Amino acid sequence: MGIFGKPPESKPTDHTVAPRPSAPAPSPQAAAPAPAPRGAGSAGTCVIGAKTSIKGEITGDEDLLVEGRIEGQVRITRDLRVGPTGTVKAKVEAQTIIVLGEVVGDCQAATRVELQASGRLTGNIKAPKIVISEGAMFRGNSDMSGRKDDRSKAAAS
């Protein structure tokens, strides 16, 4: 007779512990991160990785995060974020431009251009709002006048 009144044959041969049943696994939809509040049908973020280099023209309708290198032209209708390791040598047009890395070229934004403390921008900026944090480097001209559409509406009023 074995320990606790059980026959010796009922002992498990391996000493692994069977997993306890736990709460049901969340569905893939529940595990997905919540999308950014951009409105219905918003697209995701395109990421250009740190070891990626692109030469040419980039156009699109989604946010763009650059951790690698771009040379050429960037025209997107959403936000451009140049990460700390990112380098953009291009003419840039976007809704919002946020620079933590380096941009060499003219930047035009519909909403704002923001240079973080680690950011470096060499080129002209045209945007209604421009934010340059302490420690950022900017060399060029800035134009904060409204777009032609905005000025013509203001003149008509």
C-alpha cells in the first residue's frame, strides 16, 4: 500500500505538474491594443525600421514613423514622426511633423512642426504652429502664415 492509501501504481511516472485550468484565454480581438482616436476607419502606423534605408518618393495616408533613413521626398496626409535614430533627407509634407532625430530639407505641415530636444532640422519650415524645444537645433527660415485658402477666406470676411 502506498502513501495516503493509494496503490503504488497510481503514482505519476514523470514529475511534471499539469497546468491548472485558468480563466479562458482572451479573444484575439480583446488582446489587440486600442486604436488611436483618429476617427472611424483610421489606418495604422507605417514604421521604417532602424536598419532600413529608402531612396525615392514616399506618399501615403497613414502615420509614418522613421527610425531608419529616407532620401528623396515624403508626402503624407497624416503625421510624420522622425525617431531618435531616424534621418530624413527630403522635402517633407505632412499633417504634423515631429522630429526627434534629423531632418535635412524643407518641411511643410498643415497643423504643426515640433522639434523635440534631441531633434535637428536644417531647412525651411512652413506651418501654422512651430514648436522648438530647448536643446533642439534648427537652421533655416520659418513661415507661420496661414495657407492661401485661409488668407483668402479671412480677406473675404
